[in-house]
Amino acid sequence: YDATALDYADDNRPLSWGGVQIQRVQIDFTPHPLLNFRFGQWLTPVGIWNVDHGSPTVIGVFRPYIIGQGLFPERQTGIQVSGEWTGETNQLGYFATVSNGRGPSDAYADLDGNKGVGGRLYWNNTALGSLTLGASAYKGTYTSSNRQYLVQRPPGVAPQLVTDNPITQQYREQSIAADARWEYKGLLVQGEIMQHEVAFNDDFRPAQNGLTFADYRERGYYALAGYRTRSDEHPS
């Protein structure tokens, strides 16, 4: 039974109905404001939308096209270190990540032993509303494999059932991004720009209809603006 359908709210990308999808399972330890450790599965600290995709970040009916393209991993499993310094009107913060990278089973396994690494830096100023500028990066290796079972018959030994996981696809990827967000009273303006590069391992380069896939680079951006006409605050 194939539960895949085209999601009309996400540019007709495939969507699997049913089941449970866990976004975050994490443990935090904060010995100091400049040093926070996060273990488990966490949302990738990139840009604006991926970390906070609820109100008031969501301005339009549809999410931006580049968000659904997966130019960065949506979430990762590993270790994240972060911290922030807060002054009178300025705030500086950072994230550094090490994870399983991307793959069909990255939530619980690293098929190639090549860790994905990434990070984010941001600056926030509250002199006129709240202005945040940030930059993010990620680099890792994607590996996909198929599990198969083989019967080995060593001489003089009973046949043994063993498992093998031959690699079916592998490529190196790196992504960079920049973002800006300004909130002033009821006004919200935000935007993100991203670039994603893929370089296939020639031994596992995919092919279709006799044609092999080439290395590629993709870029995208979005900009949104909105104004909140009614405050959520209630008078006492």
C-alpha cells in the first residue's frame, strides 16, 4: 500500500500520509549562557523558518519554495553546542553542530562514518524594533545503501546467514545561507537566501535512462512582509 500523495499546499511535493514523524527528541545542558549542549535529534539551526515555522513567522498561506527544497537538512541527530551574549541593545550568538549527516536512516544511524558539520552566527539589535542578521553553513556526505542477506558456505563450516549493506548512492554536499528579520511594532519583514552544492562519488553516481546525473548547484531566496493589525496583549 502506497500512502504517498501530492501535497497541493507545498508545490505538489510528495507527502506520506499516516504514521508519526518526530521532529525533536533532545536533552539540553546549560552550564553557562555562552555554552549550551544539546544531544539527540534537533532542528537544524539555519535561518528563520526552519527553527520557528509557527506564528508570526508564517505570513503567507504557503511556505517558501526553497524551504521545501531541503537545501539544508531539516533536522539532524548528534551534538549541538550554542551560546549567546546579551548587552544593552545587542545580542550575539552562535551554533556549532556535529551529526550523522543526511541519509535514509540518519535519525539513528551513520552509514558512512562521515559526520556532517555546520554552524550559525547571528546578531540582534533592539535599538529600533528588533533586527536580526544571521549566516549559516553545513557540510556533509549523503550515503544510501540497501540491506541484503547472503548465505556464506566456508569450507568445513555450516552455512551462515550474513547481512551486507552495499552503497547505492553517495555524494558530498555543502550549503550556505544568510537571513534577515526585522520586527517593529506590528510590522514584520524577513527573508532568507540559500545555496546548495552536490558533488557525486563517481563510483555511486546515479543514472536514469542511460544518462548519468551531473554535479549541480542550486540557489534560492524568499522575502516576506506582514503587518499585525491587532495586538495579542489584553488590557488588565
